[in-house]
Amino acid sequence: MGIHCRWCTRTAEHPAPPPPAPAPAPAPVPARGGLVGATRTEMAGLLTVWLQGHGWMLRSALRARALIARVQPHVVVSTSPPHIHHLAAWFATRGRDVRWIVDLRDPWATSLPRSAAADAAQRSRLAKSLIAAVERLVIHSADQVVTTTRDLAAALTARYPRAPIRWIPNSVDKELLPPKSAHPFPGLAVAHVGSLYQGRQLGPVLRAFRAFLNRHPRAATAGSKLRQAGEIEAPQQEAIERDLRELDLAAHVDRLGRLPRTEALEILARSHLALVLAGDGDYQVPAKLYEALAIGIPTLVLAPRDSAAARAASRVGALLAEPDDVAGMTELLSQLWSEPERFASMPVHSTDHQTLAPAMSAVLSGDGHGHDAAPNVVNLA
């Protein structure tokens, strides 16, 4: 028996209200030198960390602790992001006879993407030290740490050599996904389903789409569009607005905002190409990669070639381009428009949950590292 805790979701008998939406980060502090500027930077960073768990973390830990006492599970799994879930799990499992598994899906204090340097918490020395201390506490306290990439597992193992760390790639439950639609969108339909934040920029894709439409006027009149479903942070929104004006592309781009999961998946199922923007994260792979491939949509991953996302793309059969390779993206769009049959039968590696069940079973049962795995890291490639 186990409990998977996205804390504050429910108790055994009494549903609980969903966790409050994350509080907005403090407004950026204008650059300012001297003691006053340094103090403001430190305070902004500490406030950012505090806001991540304000109002729900302690209540979640107490509720989970009571649930553990009542249900007596064998395993508790805490999942991030947000990483503050793991601190709630640490509180909830203290003194309890239960295995605690940390499911670390994104970097925390170790191996952060370069774009994270702009975050208020990362500009503060005190906040960075606090985050690193909490990561260290969690990883040393957990019975097992699981990541979704070999790269992050290796980086964590280098920092915490005695910690039990394994990696299991992401996957999907195909039964919960729609089939590829028999009624696709008109023209060439390109979809990006996911949030745009930090290093995930749509600008090069927009320039490639403009170049593609200029090269194939019939595609423009046929209704070709790029559809973006998901939240867009303010800096990315401003950049998109500017690009749409400069490229005269507004009629060919739909920004759909945040959609229910079923509607977002339907957008993918009716598209001819799915985009996965991996940003500058060298240690993480967006989960949307696996959904699009499982539906049967050709999927283009935009990631540096030496990143975890690029290696995952090659492993599962996705297409790959550098994030700023406008010419390469334009050529791919042209081929997809002119020779769609080339992409209809691309070999794809299975990304279904069932293929990973043995590895996940070993993690939940605490069955060591397995005979074929290197120490600390399970190899499923």
C-alpha cells in the first residue's frame, strides 16, 4: 500500500479543497548598487522562497501526517515541482515507519537551467543557500530519490554520492490519450501545448513559420496556423507580441491560453506537428514530448544537442533541432507540407507506462538497484 502525495489534494474520507494557486513572485527589484541594493536583492529572494509554501505547506504536512497514521501505508511518494512538496513530505514522515520516495522531476538546487539565474531566489545568496540546504536535507532523508533523466541523476549522485538515486524516464498512459484525429486542422497545423517561461522562447519558431509561409503561399491560404495552448509569462508574451507585429503573423497564430487537459490534447490530435520547447535546461525533459508521440503526431524537440531533452528525443524517435535553428525548422515545415507521407510512418519507441512498470515496481518495493543497473542509476535506455 502506498500514498502518492500532491499534498492537500484529499484525505482518506474527506475531500479537501485544492491547494491555493501559487502566490505571485515579488515584482522584479530594479538594479541598485551598494548596501541598499544588496539588501533588497536578499529580501526579494527570501520572500520568493517563503511565498512558495505560504498558507498551505504546514497544513498539508499535518494533514498528510494524520493520513499516514490512519492508513499505515508502506510507501509515501512526494512529487515536484513545486519542490516545496518534498519539505511537506519530510515533516509528514518524521518518526513514521514508512518508506519515503522523492520524485524529483526538475532540478532543484543542483544543475539549474541557465535561465533560472534571473529568478529572484537565485540572485539572493541567502535564498540560494536555504534552497540548497533544504535539497540536501530532503535527499539525505529520503529512502529513494527518482529523477526522470540520466543527466540529473548523475549530477545529484556526484553531489550526494551516498544517496540512493535512480532515474526512470517519463511516460504516458495511452488509454487516457485521444487517437490521432481523422479530421486535422486545415493547412499545416503546428501546436505547442505547454507553458512558456524562463528559457522557453517561441521567437525562432515564429520566424521559421513566417519563412515557411513565404516559401509556400498555398499553405498560407489553406489556413495554416501555429497554435499555442498554455500560460505565457509576461516577458515571453511581450516578445511574442513584438514578433507577431514585425512578422505580420497575427492571422496565423492562435494563443489559446490555459485549456482543460482534454481540449489541449485534442489540439495535439488534430495537428500535423507538435512542438516541444525544452529551453536551456540540460537536465530535464518536458513531459509533453511523450504525449504527442503516443498520440502519433510527428514531434519536434527544440533543445541543445548535448542536453537531456535532445538525448530523449533521439531515444524515442522525435525530430530534433537547435532552439535557434530557424533555417532547419523552415526546411522541416516545408518537407512536412510537401511530403507528409515521409512522416506518417516514423519509428517511435514505446513511451507507455507499461514498459516502465518493472522499474517502478522495483523502486516502490525497495528492491535495490537491480542486477543490470550502474550504482545509484537505473539504466532504461
